[in-house]
Amino acid sequence: MSGSLVCVGIGMTLGAHICPLAKSYIEQADVVFSSMSNGIVEQWIAEMNADVRSLQQYYREGKSRNITYKEMVEAMLIEVRAGKKVVGAFYGHPGVFAYAPHKAIEIATSEGFAAKMIPGISAEDCLFADLGIDPGKYGCTQFEASQFMFYQRKVDPSAYLILWQIGIAGDQTMATFSTDNAQRRILVELLTEEYPLDHQVILYEAAVLPIDSIRKEMITLKELISAEVNQHTTLVIPPSKKMQLNEKILSQLKELKVP
């Protein structure tokens, strides 16, 4: 089975985050599939390989993203089955908020082809650095925004809460690129079960181009309803309460005989 698949992460910021291993796979591939929505980033990848094909062509407003992802997977696998060295290049980390890389590797492996993933610097990594957050200080819980709304998830207000893809929060169609104030109002009402409306939250967007500015806008939870958000905007909610000691566990630990 001569065909192979490697899904690599190029990081978030153009040219600054890609690792040498990911770059070498792109350069040596027979065909590269790019998931970049930014034309400048796509041009940069095209400079590393003569056959770069965009996966963005499969997206369309009103078209289910489930269909789009299946088409992306099949496009890569067709070339793998043809015996080619295939690389899928994805923003950030190819295993974070990316269905196609996981599924394509799973299918390729099941069919006997060599397939693997090369990690990259993700939006989460940039978030911790840009906002100066240490997830080990208070703890951190993360959810995709719509999943957080659709399911009964537990929130610890003494830890950071990160909600990804806030711009499509509440979307049940999988076919739109944005939702509006009505869906965000429902999200805010859900969050008020643990946070006051005047609690300060952060709207975050990582830099994609070196000339881009990082977005780290402080607003109140109430202002989130009408705030300007994009599909890639992340909502960061700092702790609203102090951590409470677990006196029972501390007592049990104290009673242990320590040599």
C-alpha cells in the first residue's frame, strides 16, 4: 500500500508557528490539501508544494457541514488510494475542532494505509499566552459553545470557562456560518445560572497574520448578547467565585501515616 496520509498543523499565525517536521511533509508530498480560509495563507502553502488543493471549496452557506466534512475526507482518501503521499494542512492543531483529519486518518488506517497526525500550535495555546492565563492556577473547563447549550454540562465558577465558536452558538442546522442575538440571549440566560450579568468576560481572537491584532475585548456578560462576534471568536469567562476547600479530603489526608 504505497499511498499515505499525514495531517499537519501549521499553527495559528502565518509562518511563525509551523514546525520543521510539518513543513518537510508539505514540501515532500505528492499532493497537499489545504483547509485555509485566508488567501494569503493558502498562497504561502502553495510556495512549498506545486500541487496544493483547497478544501474550502466544499463549504457553502446553507449546506450542512457534515456533508462538507465527508467530502473533504473523501477528497484526501481518493489520492491516498491512488498511491500518493498526501498531506492535509490545517489551521492550528489538526486534531482540535477538526473532524476531517481524525476521520480521514481513521479510514486510511482501517484500509491499510500509513496515516498519522503532526501536532501544531492551537488557538488554545495562543489564548493562554495572549491572555496570560495559567490553566493550572484555578483550573479550566472548555466546551464548544453549541454543545454547551444543547447538553446539561456542569460549570465550576471557581475555574475558567472557555466556550469555543461563540459566533455560531445555538446553531442546530450545521449549515450556517453565524447565529444572531436571539441565540446568544439564550446562552447568556444559561450562563446567569452561575454568573452575574455584570461579570467581566473576554472575547478572544488569535492573530492569523503577523500584522493582525489580537482581540482580547473585555465586556460584561450582559453585553455579550449584542456584541460583535465572528465564527472564530472565543468566549473566556474568568472565575466568579473563590475555590472552596474540601475539608473532608484534607482531614482524610491528614490522618494518613506519612513515613
